[in-house]
Amino acid sequence: MFAYVQLQAWIQSRIEDERGASLVEYALLLALLAMVCIAAVTALGETTSASFSEAVSELG
């Protein structure tokens, strides 16, 4: 009976432990942030490159 109570307490503590879930949430948030940053750099990179090319052609 004591082993059953210990096993039940151990399983219950694993179910209620949300550290793993929060780690997954942070990883997903980080991945989303990385995708947004890559998209922004890609979009702004083309615009910035065109602006610099224009400025260089006007200078000489």
C-alpha cells in the first residue's frame, strides 16, 4: 500500500510539473521571434540595398 501511495504521489508531481511546458512555450516564442527578425531583415535589406545603390549612382 505504501509503494502505491508513493507511486501515486510521484506520478501526480510529474503531471503537475509545468517546467517542461513552459520551456516548450519559450522555445516556440523564440522561434517565432527569429522568423519575424529574418523576415524584417530580408524586407529591409532589399529596400536598403536599393537606397544605397541609388545614392552611389547619384554620387558618381
